[in-house]
Amino acid sequence: MQKFEKIMRGIQGALIVASTLQIVVGFSGLWRNVARFLTPLSAVPLVALSGFGLYEFGFPVLAKCIEIGLPQIILLLIFSQYIPHIIHGERHVFDRFAVIFSVVIVWIYAHLLTVSGAYKNTGPKTQISCRTDRAGIIGAAPWIRVPYPFQWGAPSFDAGEAFAMMAASFVALVESTGAFIAVSRYASATPLPPSILSRGIGWQGVGILFSGIFGTGNGSSVSVENAGLLALTRVGSRRVVQISAGFMIFFSILGKFGAVFASIPPPIIAALYCLFFAYVGSAGLSLLQFCNLNSFKTKFILGFSVFMGLSIPQYFNEYAAVNGFGPVHTGARWFNDMINVPFSSEAFVAGLLAMFLDVTLHRKDNTTRKDRGMHWWDRFRSYKTDARSEEFYSLPFNLNKFFPSV
């Protein structure tokens, strides 16, 4: 227990330090200046691999318990895609609640398999993936537990851990940029003005700060899963997000209720990911409509950045899996993490390459601007140039006064 608390105090300190990166970069407007270099052309690999780059959490996890995962993805497809086309009505019940309907049905089915002894003589991996009562998670959870700041003790600060967490925070910053763009597409909002994007990164940093204070063990970033859920349900209301946040706080305090949801077998969640991540990836592909795909330079930037975005992280991850450490392995652990962590992210590598090639290879003439899709994003470069920005991106509770957008 003492070792666990020591590790958690180290993570708390690292998260608190790492949060300053996103808070400063976001609220100071530095990320706004970077985001202004984004075009539809360079955004395609970034957004696409923010979704497609997470393929390893889809079918490979689903297949660990195929008798649960496969029915889940089939039922989800039926409820969300087929039934709405067969049953036409004013109320969109099945596509709105497809996740709830399918998860409840398969969850009950998985529980029946568990209590009937279907996994009694199976191996440990199957038990972990398929059972709904694994590790006594519900029985061990307290009825009520109120999280409080620094619950593991005073945070400890280590330079190596802080630099490693800052590297992860920067990767999350880039990946979240892709997810932000996907959300704006599926919410039928105007393209994100760079100032709004930068402000969102700043608030994400505040979330990481609270994660460090409360000792969650992980930081905060834009949920790619929720971006995909928005696309699946076509519900982009802020009120829904606020109510969902209230439920999450409720379940974190009432431990038994939270443990019930934690007992959902991973293959069921992986089946949901197959659709959610696909939606986010396709949001990136949808930006291709604004680019000139007859241009060989456009094809090169797209093809090269996507290919390298998949290939480089594959090399880094395979190397780490075989050797136990990344390709960059010096005496300074903080330096190793600052190189190995970013280049293990598909979205980071693809987005970085696409932006660099897009900025350096293109001339400034009007034809080239149209090839890159700039003629479509020009009117959204500032918050005030489109009247709808106030409707989509104004903050609640009059917070715009303290966090203005320019």
C-alpha cells in the first residue's frame, strides 16, 4: 500500500506540473497561432488518425471474448443503422438509444454466461475478458466514498516524471485538436476558430490540474469515444453533457453503482469503439471534399503523412514491446520519454508531418490556396467574422467576459 501511495503522489505531482503546459499554451493564445497554420489538407491526417489510429482498441480487444463482442457490434449496427431505416417515426428512439439498448442486452447475456458456469474451467485471460464478476469488483467497492484533494498525501515532484508527463500532455494536446475538429463537424457547428481551439486546450489543462489535485492517476483529454457517440446519436446538446457530468460525479461518490458499470466486460466496450473511432476517423476524411484531389502535391502530403503516421508509431511500439524500452534509450529517462511518447502516437506523427509539408511545400498563390482548402476556412479564421460563432462557441455563465475570444 505504501508503494502504491508513493506512486500516486508522484503521478499527482507530475500531472500538476504537466497541466501548466496546456494552461499556458491554451489561454495565452500560443496554440491559436499554431492552429492558424492548419488547413483542411493538413487536418485530414490529424483528425482521421485521431480515430483510425486507435484501431488496436477495437476488434483485437473484441475478439478476446468473441461470443460477447460479436453480438454487441451486430446489435449496435442493427439498432443504430438498420432499424431507423425500417421504422420511420418522428421520434428517433433506436438511433438515439442504440448504445443503451445493445449494451444492456449483451451485458445481461454475458452475466447469464458467467453465472451458468460457462467460464468456470477457462484460462485467466478469458476470465478477465468475459466474466461480469471478475476480481470481486462490486463486492470490494464501498457504498459511499467522497473524493477529496490530495487523498494519497502531499504530491511529490520529480523532474524526470514531470518531463515525461509533459510529453504525454503535449501529445494529448495535439490529439485533442483533432477530436475538437471532429466534434465541430458532427455537431453541425462552424469550423473551429483558432482562438476557440486554444481556449479549449486551456480548459483541458485545468482538467488535468484537477486530475492531479484529486489524484485520479490519469490526465484529462478530449474523449474520442464521446466524439464518436455524438456522431452515432446526433445529439450535440450542451445540456446532455452537463447532465452526463452530474451522473459521473454521482457514480464516483456511490462506489457500488460505479463498480456495476466497471463490471462491463471489455469486449462490449471494444465493440462500441469500433463504431465510435470509425466515425471520428471519417470526420477527417470528410474534409477531403474541400481539397483538390487532382493535385499530385495534395496526394503526396495526404499519402505520405498517413502512411508515416501509421508506420513510425508501429516501429516505436513494437520496439518497446520486444525490448521493454523505446528506440531512444539514453541515461536520461526524461529525454527518452520526450521522444518515445510523441512518436508512439499515430495522430501526432501524421498531424505534425502533414502540417510541416503543407506549410513548406506550397506557394501562396490563389490556386494553391484552393488546393489546400483555405478558401473554405478563411472566413472562420477569427471568432468575429461569422455571426454563428456566438451561438456555437460562447461560454455559459457569462464566462466570455473573463475568457474572451478574438
